[in-house]
Amino acid sequence: MRSLRGPSRPLLAAASLTAALALTLTACGGETPAADPKPSAGGQESGAAEEGGKESGDRAQAAKDLADRLKKHGIDAEQWKDGAWKDWSRDDWLREAKDFVNPVIQGLWKPERMRGAEDPGKTVTTKDTTADQGQTDPAPRAVPAEREKTPYHDHAAPVGKVFFDAPAGSMVCSATVVKDPRNPGKSNLVWTAGHCVHAGAEGGWYRNIAFVPSYNDLGKDASGLAAAAPHESAPYGTWWADWAATSNEWIGQGAGSGGAGAPYDYAVLHVKPESGGKSLEETVGNALEVDFRAPGTERIGTLGAWGYPAGPPYDGLLMHRCADRPGRLSLAPGQPTMYRIGCTMTGGSSGGGWFRQEGKKSLLVSNTSIGPADNTWLAGPQLGRQAERLFDMMSQKYGGG
């Protein structure tokens, strides 16, 4: 029960979870970010000419398939890359699940453009959270977010930032590299929030969606990052989403403010580097397993949330984390109950993973979806069978890598 939570116990649990997460994330090694810029996010090793030829063929076919999908919607691929993507007119804003397109635009996400991206600013009011008090616990006390230790690739390598373009401009969220059961050790799947990829009921798919693991690896401030080499912003490169999936409920109900669609606010990305051959999991060194058992709050000791808060007083450049015992939040009768923890992270942390410890491994059980305007808590969806079906569909779609 939340009333039994003492002031010292969550701190001990938080320390234990943080240690377990760091152990899990670094256990498989992976690449160490180079001191000099890499030619690619996962460059080919010498002697891999045959594999490189296959990859080139796969990329050529993927480019053709993408051009065909764009043409189906009356969009010219070259015009899109030259700036046609900036047209957000209702008729041209693709919104159906099957209509996702995200052509790679080389060099679009330069370090300065990443630094200028803003948080989506999704908040809820007190009115939004009082619909079904029968399954809602008292609001938790605010837990101050703590900075993650640097370098991030040693402590939380799979955690990173999602960059995307929306009608209001360039935006940011957070996300996590997750394991793909059909590609063991070679996952290219990323877990985030639905509102980080799709506008919900009033819009469609966002554009130019890309993932940067361990963004700002050394935790530099704005002036330091502005003077840094590009590889310090994106130590493992920039990974563009070539497919995205979110729940039908988010597409049909989701809104930019309030709690509509929040219990279904999750998404999966399949990503590829701008160039290079290694998988995302191989490149960063590990990925986290997603737990779709949706355990009740009474079975969870502590949940830890990681992300890059960008709304004031944060600036989106530094990774932070919170740890707290979860409570329940119900937004509407008949809809799934959400997890809620005390945390002062703001917009920009949306989509960031929530982890619980099971033995010596950390499992992803939720992602940041909503929080109040006073930034005292965060809420995330429980991931049950419906979320698992979405994830399994994505894994099946890319069963070969």
C-alpha cells in the first residue's frame, strides 16, 4: 500500500534498480563510441563485401518500396526530400496505421537541429484524473529527478531520444532499445509513446522520425554541446524509423492534451542507421526485454523511469531518472488502469521506458505518457495482451532483421 511507503525504502530500492539497470545495459559490451566521428552508425567490417552487397540490394529494394508507397499517396519521393514533407495540409497528412512513410533525409538531423527541438508538452488537469477514483490511488509525492551518470553508454546505453517533425516544428521524446525475440542479439526495435509518432484523433503520422541512443553521451551543457563534435551528440549514430506501429485506440482517441487515449499511448519503431550494417542492439551493446504481463502495483516494489526532460526547468540535453513505488491511475470507466509514480521530469521524457527489477535483469513495463502541469508525477500505460500483439506484429514484419 502506498501509505506504508517510508522515506528511506524507496531510496534503497532506487539504488538497487539503478545498479541492476546499469549491469543489464552494459553486460553485452557493444561498441565504445569512438573519439573521432564514425563514417556510419554501425560500419561494416573489412572482408564483408558479400554481406555489404546483400545490404545494398536490400536498401535498394526498400527505397523502391518506399517510393511506391509515396506514389500511391500522390507524393514524389524526391520532392518530399526537397521539402514537400513540410506540407501539413489535412488531405496530405497520412493517418491510417498502414500509411506510415518516413523517407531518410540525409543530414536533416544535424546537432544544432537536435538541440533546437522542443518537447510535445502533453499534460493533464486535475479534472482529467478524477473520472474513476475507484481504481485511482492518492497522488504520489513529487520525487526529484536525478541526472544519470556519464558517459551514458556505460550506464544506460539503450536509452535515447526520438526526434520528429510535427506541424508546430521539431519535437523530441525519449525511447528505449528493446529485444526482438525473432532477432536475438540483433534487435532494431525501439519502444516509445504513441504521441511521439502519431498525433491521434486530430492528425496523422509525424515525419522524419529518428532515434539517437545515448544522446549527448558526456552530458555536456548547451554551450559545451554547441562546440562539440557531431559524434558527441549522437555517439552511436542516427537511426531512422522505416516503420512505426501504435495502438488503434491512440490513433482513434489520442489528443495533444488531457488524458484521451493515454492508457493506449505506446508505440514500437523499427529503425535502421543512415548507413552501415550492424543492428541497433549490436551497436549499443544491449537491449531490454519488454514485460507484457502487466503486473499489478502490489507486485511491483519500485519502478524506475528514464528520459530526457525538455520542458522547464530542464533543457532536453541531459538524461534523468526517477524511482518510486507505483500507484494506480484510472482515467475513464472501462479503460485499462495506468501506473503512476512521483517524478519531476517534464515533457521530452515522454516515451521513456519504465523498468522494474526481476532478479538481476531489468524489464520494461511501461513508458511515460502523461503528467500534470505542476510536474509532480508521471503516468504510463500497463502493457498487456494488446500491446504484446502490436509488438509481435512488428517483430514478425521484420523477422529477418
